[in-house]
Amino acid sequence: MERVPILKIGDILLVSIQVDMSDQTAVQLQEDLAERIVATGCHGVIIDITALDIVDSFVGRMLSTIASISKVLDAETVVVGMRPAVAITLVELGLSLNGIRTALNVERGMELIAAAHADEHELAFDDEPDAETTALS
């Protein structure tokens, strides 16, 4: 069984799918990725599908499942490198890839994750009462 490598770049995990995704490979990737998110505390996952010429309903569901698992573990998922033919196929299959953001390349994917992480921190700080407000109440 082939394994998909998972690389850590800062606070982001990069998954570059360079193999044909069998059921076993997909399940192993889900498990490996979940373990790496927990072990590293990374807040973002980029899945590069540039090498995939064809995406069927199985791969589409697998990407959606990985994104859901990552979200539960507090990591944002961005799929990058989607070819036009793959995008057309996904739309024709009616796969919406719920919970998955997409970007044209890894650089843009990293920007999306950084922006989402910054927004979460900003919201967290907005929810905390400041010292002056707390002292007056």
C-alpha cells in the first residue's frame, strides 16, 4: 500500500497527492493526517491535487471527509492545484466539496489559511472584555 507524504511547513501541513487513490490509501491518509494535526497542533491543511488527472466521486468524498476531520481538529483545509477538467468533472458529478476552500496554487492556499487563522484570533480577542470595561462593570 502506498502512503501519501505529509509535510509540515510552519503551522500548515502540506499533502501532495502523487499516487492513484485506492480506498486503502485514502483511509490511511485520513488516519495519518488526523494524527499529524493532533501531534503538531497545526491550524491548516493544504491538499495539492495538481498531479490528479481525474477525480471521481470517491476522491471527492474523501477530500470532503478529510476536510471535516480536520475541521473537528481545529484545522482549516484548502485544496489547491485543481485542473479545469477536474473542476468540470466535480461539478458534473454534483459534488459540492462542502467545508473545503479551494485555491489555484499552494501560495494562495497558504494565504487563505493565514487569513482564516487571523480572523479567528481577532474574533477571540473581540469576545474578551478589556480591562477598562471589566473595571467599570
